[in-house]
Amino acid sequence: MTSTQWDHIGRKHHHGICLPLSSILTENSCGIGEYLDLIPLLTWLSKTGFDTIQLLPINDSGNDPSPYASISSCALHPVYLSLRDLPNHESVPGFSKKIEELVSLNRLERVDYSNVLHKKIEAISLYLDRFLPEIEKDPEFRVFFEKNRPWLTSYSIFKVLKGLHHGKAWWDWEEHSTHKIDDSLLTNEVLRWRAVQYLCFSQMRKVREIADENGIFLKGDIPILINRDSADVWWNPDLFDLKLSVGSPPDPYCKDGQHWGFPMYRWENHRKDNFRWWKERVGVQEQLFHIYRLDHIIGFFRFWAIPPESHAKDGSFIPEHEHEWATLGEEILSHVVTSSSMLPIGEELGGIEDIVKNSVQNLGIPVSIVIRWAQQNDRDQSFLHPKLYSPETLSTLSTHDSTIMAEWWTEEKQASQRLAHELGLPWNITLSDSNLFDLFCLCHKSGSLFHVNMFNEILSLFPELSWGSPKRERINIPGLILPTNWTYRCKACVEQICSHEQLFKAMKKFSSSD
């Protein structure tokens, strides 16, 4: 990694919030958080002393609400398109009615993802019926297409064929089962999906411009894996081993292991074309973000691979031998992280082997540290004090996959008592607001240069901004298929959040902690 990736960010303390875009609402939202809903957050955040917004992935994930189940490594999700900001939308027959239907879904406590997606696609279709010819003639659209031609070609054809096959997985398609198809046969429908991506990217580029004006860094998220039923796997089957699925081995938290269902990579084929696919992914992210999260960074060194029709516990590591891990991981990551000017930050959730830690450190990649899991001594399970964190790290209290601190504090009594004692905090069975406030302050004055916390957890400091129960603030429970997963919505709209004086004071306090 080169010093230039730090130069435009600055080797100083950065304070930020992390959120799924789906979780916020403004007065203009249509059923779910939208791209341009970020703009009022950006202008408000800059006044608090914070300078970073981290988004969970915003790639198209089709009918799956999980942002980590993308059907394209590059395409943005149309569900987040800001409908009210589409040019001349008032002139489209039936469009206003669709907006009204979507606005009615804003009142639900949790995001009705399937319903929102269905109605959004209907509204976008109405808009394209009227304005597709104009978009096609727009010189900026043509520039966008040429710049993104490789992935946009495969994605748009994939979306059309998937629609023609009523949503079936690509391996069940009876016709057009490969990408060797005459694009001209489907010209109009393919063009529509390219226009949708143009509209999405145009709105996110506007967000990027406002972020730059306000001195805010946007941090994206690159999931390490991708859906088997995706445009990427369909178009590039040689890059994936479809006979093996990736998961995680048994551990104290999941005794049977986890079966994620995503295909294994054929690293030897990625190597043959100089890791083109990975570099393309990063290059597209660079159009929109300043920083990016490298999801599950240990996976670049070794994956837990599960044979067909087997349980997760029956898997094995690939590569098998530990001495191969560092060589593979360093090779892949050296190609990935040097392919853009963005600063990468690796997801490291504790418990990884020293050989991986040393490789990541040698590559100069900052990693995340979750305070409750940062133990300096496995024998007595003592915690590493935040003041001792390396500067090239990101510190946080929680993640999108974890409980918030208040729930962990009660459920893991022994661990929370040790943490409280070692950090000099009082301990009670219930985490008090003052204790949580102190934990945020400790996190934001840690030795890390990045201090980024989940926005839903910060909002939980104030009853009027939160749902009143730690369990209702949960975003995702990994390994379980639940109707509540990925449907979390902030209780208050962005306008209320940005006008909340006590929250503003708390944020100012956190950002001045260093």
C-alpha cells in the first residue's frame, strides 16, 4: 500500500458513523432510505466534528434484503433510488400515485423490503417508459456506459434474462443459459437496466460531491463473497468453484459452523488475468467512495470450503496448510489494495492467526477493532485498553452483525464486568446511559486513527431517538434466517435527528475526545 492512499485522508483522528442506507428516512423518502437522503446527514455531520460516513454495501442484491448477498459486484441497488429527485417525474402518468403508495410504507417500524422493492421497480418502469429515449441521447449517459461497459454489459443482460425466466436461478434457465447471446435481440430491455444504473450512479455521485464540499469521507464496503446466482458468476464461471461453498468452521458461538452458500474462488484463474475482476470492483467503488471496508479479510488467506450436500462442520480450509496462507493472502491483497487511491480498512473481528495479522500489517492495511473482543491475553482474557490500539486501526463498540453494547453487557455478565473493571467504569447488570456515553468517549479517544460507531447505537443514548429495547436495535443476527434481519429502521427521521440538540452535543464531545 502506498502513502498516497493516506495522503488524501490524512494521518489524523477521524470520527464517523456506520449505517445501512436502508435504515434512514427523510421527508422525501419512499419506503426506504435513499441515496440522496444522505445529503442532510452529510451537512449536519460536518458540524459535529465527525468526518466519516460508512455505508454497508449498496450493491444490487435483488430480492434479498441482505446487502452482503449481492447479485452484482458493481451495480447499485435500484431500491435506493431517490424517486422524488428524478428529473421531470411530475409529468409521468401514475408516478405520483406510486410515490404515495411508497410513502405510506414509511410509517412501518421496520422496512417492508419486498413490498418497497416491488413498488419501486414499478415506479422506475413508469419513469423509463416516458424518459428512456432522452436518457439514451444524453451524452453523460454514453460516457457512463463506456466507462463501465464491462460489468454493465453482463449485469444488464443478466437482469433481462432473469426477468424472462421469472426469477429462476441462471443454472435453471432453459434458453440463453450463457452470455453468448446477441445483445441486439434484447436491446430495449437491456438499455432500461443500463439507464437505471446511470440514474443510481448519478445520485451517488451527487452525494460524493456534497461530501467533498463538507469535508466528509464516504466509506464503502466490498463484500468478499458474491451470490452464486449473480451476474458475475454467470458471466465469469471460470473464476468460481461452483462445487464448493464457503462458510465458517464450528466455534464457541456456533458449534455446527455456518454454511453461507456463496461459491469458492478459483484463485488460480484470477491469477491468470492479473486479478482483473477484483480490480474492476475496486475501480467502480472508487467512483463513489474515499475509503472502503475489506470484508472478512482473513478469507483472502484461506476459506472454509464445504463440499456439495455437506454440513458446515464437514468442511476444510483451502489452502489446507497454514504455511500457504500468507503467500496467497499477500499476493491477492497486493493486487487489490494497490489498484486504487482509496484507503482500505480490513474487517478483523479478533481470533485470527498471527500469520495473517503479520501479513496484513506488512501490507500496511488498517484493521478494525471491536472493543469487546479486543483481548490482549487469551489465558486470563484481559482486554487490551483502547489507548494501546495501534494508530492504523479503526475502533468501534459494535458491528452490524452483533448485539449493541447494552444487550451484550447484560447477556455476557462476566465479560462485561471484566471490561468495566479494566476500563475503570462502574458495573451494573443493566448498561446505564452514562456508562454507554463513557464507552463512546473511550472509543473515540482510543489509539486508533479511525473511530467509527454504529449510528443506531449512538441514537440509543436518547429514548426519543431509539426503540427502547436493545433487541429492537439489532440489524442482523448471522446464521439465522429471520424476518427482522436487515429490516432495521431508525425511529426518528433524519430531520429530527439533525435537530436534536443533546445528540449534537454528544457527537461534539465524542469528536473532541482525542
